[in-house]
Amino acid sequence: MFAQDVMDQLIRTGPQDPCGRLMRRYWQPVALSEEVDNKAPLPLTILGEDYVVFRNADGVPGLMARLCAHRGADLSYGVCEPEGLRCLYHGWKYDVTGQCVEQPPEPEGRGFADRIRLHAPPVVERAGLLFAYLGEGEPPEFPDYEFLRYGEENTFVTKVFHECNHLQANEGNLDQSHLGFLHVFYPEETHSHQELEKSAPGGSKNAVELINEDKAPEMEVEYTDYGFTEFTTRKAPEGRYLKIQSFLLPNVAVFPGAVQGIGGHQVHWHVPVDDENHWKFVLVFRRDEAVDKARLAKALVGVDELLPGYRMKRTRANHHLQNRPQMASALPTNGLGLGFEIHDAVICESGGAIQDRLQENLGYSDRSVIALRRSMLDAIKRIDAGEPAPGTVHRPEDNGFPEINVIAQVIAEGEDPRRIAAEVADRRRVEEAARG
Ligand code: FES
Ligand SMILES: [Fe+2]
């Protein structure tokens, strides 16, 4: 069991809290590109701090402190103009760097506007997401994760608001034992999960069959500088069904997901709004073919599940609209619709906004949950000792993560998963070198 004060280090994300300090040392996604335009500013709260984000007429995004430096009006009520955001109260205008560029009611020539600049964290737009560095000082290099390199055609992104602490959802990502219980399907529902119908590479059965037939996978974790890699194997007719996936500090998971690791993979990134709410950003990419966005949307967030603003209709207050009559029918279902992300969000919210960790009893199957906590605690110790945040890169020439691999395939009995991982990593290095 983890003591409450230890869990609090991982749960609380204010500027002075250990996890809050850790998260502020990494680039974090803060919005989808598609929701930020030059028509209406978007209010955001990230890590308990209020921001507004907008674009200028050139499409350049600007993220800045939400309240106007004049007399504190909320700038998300403001007016987008070609070269900045104008406060609705008295018309002060800010450019995308947070610099005040106009104060219409003030006498000219005093240089007052020049001295006013709102806190405006650096922003990078990549793979359909806006990222910000919310910490102090010089940011690390923007991480050159493979999954952020592909264009619009090859990448699907969305997000889902979760009314619960970031950690309890993040812990679910590499938790293999929930797959055969929480995510159950009517047979026809698998049609929205294109890759789940195909046989796992190297085998004759598909992932759903393999997961349902062995609900007690063997698990191992290997700590790395960026977090840890998880190796799980299940029984398969031809040997073992191997999955290799990773936790990337401080709040990311990469795993086979909706494309089953075939030519790409899925990513979950859990960004606190505050300690009782967070955004789960979801990304799926394929290297060499376009992603089917309509199919992925159906598979991941279901049909008609979200309200405007990427919030679920299902909440704790309505018992997440779980369909009990459907559950009583002969076909297996969790009564929570089609969407994988919805299932996960519901079950993570079900334990409460901040789950009581003193009531937990962790077992063998929770190895990755324990590894996640240990790697975060270790990372906190390291930044407190003055070291760079683990997994961050500080020189352009070091930027790249070829060792992060996501694999799902059937291997022969007795084959070493680490050898497979090394082989795939070598192949990826060669492919990447060929790609230039
Ligand atoms: S409060 Fe924004 S211009 Fe006065
Ligand atoms: Fe899940």
C-alpha cells in the first residue's frame, strides 16, 4: 500500500505540489488545434491555472493568463482581432506573446502599454494539438516523439473531459487486466474497431479473442529514463501473445490501441485541469496510411456520447447512463456504449473525483500501476535534487526516442520479449534513417 502522503505527492498538481512541479517540467497538450480559431477565444484551466487561447489572423496561437492586466476582466469574453485579443471591458489589446499593444482609453505617448505583458507560456503546435510549457525558465526541447511527427491525414486526435484526478485514469492505461472485463463488445460492435477483427501479427486469433481467452496475463516492467516499458504475454495457439507498451513521464501512455500497433499506435495523455478534473488527450497515428477518422471516432468515443466541449453526457450523477436492460441480455456488454475512451472515463470517475487510495489492495496484476507511481516518485526526487526532469531533452542533437516501441504480436513460446523489442527498435532506427 502507498501511504496517503506519498499518494498526495502524485495526485496534487498545484504549482508547489511535487507532481505539479514535475508536470510543469514537461511540454503538455493544452488544446486541440481544431478548437482554437481567430473568431472566439477559448478559456482553459490547466494545472489549476486559468488561461485563454486564441489565434491571430495569421493562425499563430497565443496562450496567456486569462485575466486582463488592467482590472481583471476575463479575456475569454474578449474580441479576436487580426493582430490580437481585445478585452471586452475597456479595450486593451494583447498580441499572441501576451504583450499589451493598445490601450484606447489611455493618453498616447506614455509607454504604458509597453510595460504591460501577460504571462504567456511558449506554445508549439504539432499533430493537431497545441502544447505549452507551463514551467519556469527555459523549456526543454520539444520532444520528437514519433507519434507527433505525422500530418493531419495520418493522425487522429480528440479529447475527453474526465471528472476525476489525472492519476487514476493514467494508471488505467497500462493496466492489462481490465481489458477483458471493462471493454466487452457485442460482436457487431467490433466493426467499428477495424484492427481488432484482424488476426494479431504472427497468430491466427485476433486481440479480442486472445484477451478474452487469457484474462491473467504475465507481466514484467523495465524502468527506463523516460518512464518504463511494460511487457505482457498471454496464451496464444501459436505461443504467446506479446504486447509491449510504455509509460512516458509524467502522464503519457503509448500502446497498440485502436490500430493494434499495426503501422502505428495510440497515445493517451492525461493533463490535469485541477486535482478533481482532467483532460485525456487521445492520439492515434499510422505511419504509411491515412487513418479512418470516422471509424476511430466511433470506436473511441462512441456515437452521440459527448456534449459540446468534449464533456460526457454520462456522469456520476446519472450513474453514467449505464444500460442495465442491455446488460441483462444474452450478449456481453458493459452497458456503456461503443467508445473505449468512454468506458475508461466512466470507470475511472466511478471511484470518486479523488479515489481513496488507502482502500486499495494492489496485486500482481497491478505491477504497471506500481511502476507508474515509482517512476513518478523517482522523477520528483530527481528534479528536487536539481537534475533535469527524466526523459526531457536539452540539446537538439539528443532529441529522438527510437527506443520507445509499441508492439503487439504472437511470438513462439519461450522467445524473449526483450529480444523482440530490441529487434524492432533496430528496425525502426533503420527505417527512420532511410526516411531521413
Ligand atoms: S479590464 Fe481589460 S481593459 Fe479594463
Ligand atoms: Fe481501457
